[in-house]
Amino acid sequence: MSTNGISFKGGVRRRREARESGMAVMLTAIMLLFTIPTIGLAIDAGLLYVIRGRLTAACDAASLATARNLNLGQTLSEQTAAATVRGNAFFGANFPTSYLGTTGTTKSISVAQTNMSTLTVTTTATTNAPLYFMRLLGGTTAVAGAIGKASRRDVNLMLVLDRSGSMTGTPCTDMISASKTFVNMFVNGRDTLGLVTFGSSVYLAYPPSNNFRTTGSLLTSAIDPIACTGGTNTSDSYMTAYNQLVTINEPMALNMIVFFTDGYPTALTANFPVKTVSDTRYGASGLSCNTNSQCTVPKSTCVDDNGRASTHASWGVFAGKMGAIAAASPSGNATGNTLGLMTRTATDSSSGDLLLSGSAVSGCAMVTSWARARQDLAYVPDTDINGLLTAGYQSVSNYPGSNPTYSGKKRIDTPINIQRIAMNLADNAAATARANSTINVVTYTIGLGGNGGVDDVLLKRMANDPLSNIYDNTKPDGLYVYAPNSTQLNSAFARIAGEILRLAQ
């Protein structure tokens, strides 16, 4: 139907389309009123999220840096001031001024003791994040805040240093230098450090103290006079250090032994019975047969036939290291010689090993020649002075039935047997420390090469290093670090310090 040639249906459709177009414009306008703020909010919120994440990372970095640097200064306030400088530097590096347009950034770093053995560093910060799209609603900035925490546990550490004869010269000098640098990495007034040195004898050179960097009682002053001479009494020196940690008795602290040596164990400490009868054994210098032959050896001429006193009990192998002796036939006498009894404890760290005085070994053959201890001593007892078993992972030999008086007792007339027993004792000493679940001692070992060789297997076992052949993941993990020569000792000690300070966080 049309009127004057104009379609009625077409007119209606055009009017309807006009109305719909108007509605679409109106709806679009209404939607934009909500969409634009929503998009703006999303953009500004995303920017705020990025800024807050960076601020949190900066707080974490500042707290960690402060905790790791709490080793400068003599008092907690001095240490806090020095460490806070590092914390502020780390914060600034992670959250630069005006980062993404931020303004008014503030931060605060505090150090507080949260329990007897723990310091906690807390870093809090706020900043004004810029708003762009949301300014349409009247706001120009939004506050972003963050907090970061890091704790540092106190360390109880016994440093054990080998001052045996093979360390003489440059190795001894380098050890002294590296160990002094090492102890200065810890916190005076918080951490507790002590020092044991050993050759054939053992010396508590510096009883544990948390003022080890205080003028007049410097731990480094106890390291300086070390003179290297004598054998290697690994087990008794380790147990001396361990017993100091037991005495401190702080389960909440990190209890650690850092043990340095350049060779195999060659000495042990025990109550050795005096030989009361003539018997067949390997001879020694001054006896009727040489060191590689067996012969009839007369009874001891010692006045005291009841054994040596425990304070006069260290005995070991003369000269050489286990590396040379271990290669020899285990059934023979191998090489080397045995030496006379030493005092168990050195009088000072520079005196080295001291043979017993004449009155202490009155009438003994070893008075005339220290190598004649084989004539005076009957056998190695089943336990040492610390109660450790002399048997263990190293096979040791006993006197045969042809020696009826001491049949079944551990031979004391062959250097190789003494060294294997000394290795067993060192291994058993570390096992004793690991078994103490109260103080959870962690052992770190450092082996120096180039002076005759170290036993990597033993030192890994002592440390419960994950590469050890007896690694126990239920016990505290330690670490063995090998230094090929003494110029590498600084790096070795620094690596151990890094591991300890990482655990302290």
C-alpha cells in the first residue's frame, strides 16, 4: 500500500531505526560512565600492585642484608648501626627514589631480640603511588605499604686447628691468617667462639666466649702464637671442642664445630696398660730386632706397672702421614715408628707436644728412646679416654694366639694399627656429636692437600657431608671443603663461614 508513491512500511521502519539508534547512543554513553572508571581502576590497581611488590622485595632485601651484617661493632647498638647502613643500601638498590612515579617513600629498620638466641630484623616501608585514571574521582595518590623480616640465630662455634709437624712453615702461617679472618666474620657479644689446637697433644687455647673481639681478650691473639709440630690427635681434639658445646648447652643456638686438618689421624689418647711380661711383638729402635721383624721383647721396666695416668696418655706414630703407611701391607709393620707418651694437654698453644717428664715414666725404656714405647706399653684398650670405641670402620689387628698374654687385644706395636685406630676414634667422635639431638651439632671439615694428603672419606664422614658414604639425612648436614694448597685456605674458610651465616638467617 502506498500514498502518492510513498511506502508506508518504509516510513515506519525508518522511524523505528532512528529510535533504536538513539537508544544505542544513550546506552553506550551510560556504559562508558561505568567502563572508563573500571578500566582506570584496573590500570591504577595494576600499577599499585607492581609498586607494592617491589616495595616488599626491597623490605625483604633490607632485612636480610641487615641480618647478615650484624657482625660489625662491639655492642648490639654499634652492630645495629653498621648493619642498618647496609640494609638501607639494599633497600635503595631495590626501590630507587621516585620508582614509577612514587613520592614520599619512608622506611624503618629495627633489630630486636625475639628469644635468647635469636635477633629479628624488621623493615617497614610506605610510599605514595601515583593515580592516573582515578584522578577523575578526585584522588591523586594511593598509599602502598610493605614489611619484611629476617632472623639471625646466635652461633656457638668451636674452631679446631691442626698444628701438627707437617704444617710447619708456609702452611702454618697461611692457616693462622685464614682462621683469623674467619673468626672476625662473626658477631661479638652475640656469637660464642672458642679455639682448640692440636698436635699429638690437645690444647683449649681459647675457652668459648661471646666477647672474642674485645680488646684484651681477642680470639685472634690466641691464634697468633700457634707453632706447628707433633702428631695428629684428631679424636681427642674434636671431643674437647664437642664437650665445650655440651657445657654451653644452648639448644636454640646454632652449635657448630669447624675442624681443620692437613693429614690422617696419627695419635690417640687412652689409658695404656704397661707390659708386665716378656712377649713376641715387633721390635723398635734399640731393641734386639728392627721395626719390620718380630722378636721376643722383654717386659717393661717402668716402675708403675698399673698403666699410665689419663693426663699422660697421648701416644701415636712418629713422623710420616697415613698416606704412606696405609699403602703398606696391613699384616706387616709397614713404615714409620711409634713414639713415647706425651702429655695429654699442651701447656700453651705455642709449646707443641711434650714428652712425659722423667719422673712420670720412671724406669721406662722410653726414657732412653721414645721409640721404645713398644716395650713399655701392652696394648690399645677397647675405649679411649673419652669413652669412644677404638674399633670401627677401619679394620684393626689383634695380637695372635701365639702371644697368649695379650691374645685378642689390639696391637700397639705396629704404626699402621695405631693409625687405623686413630681413624676409628675420629669417626666415632663425630658420630657421638651427631647422636646428641638436644644441641644438634653441625660439623664442618676442611682438608688441606699438599702436605702428605688428607683422608677425604673420613672428613666427609665426620661432617655428615651429603657426599659421604654414610650420609644420614636424619642428622644435621655438614660440609667438607678441600683446599689443594695453603693459598686456598682463605677461600675454604670463607665458604664455611658463608654456609654458617646462611643457616643463621
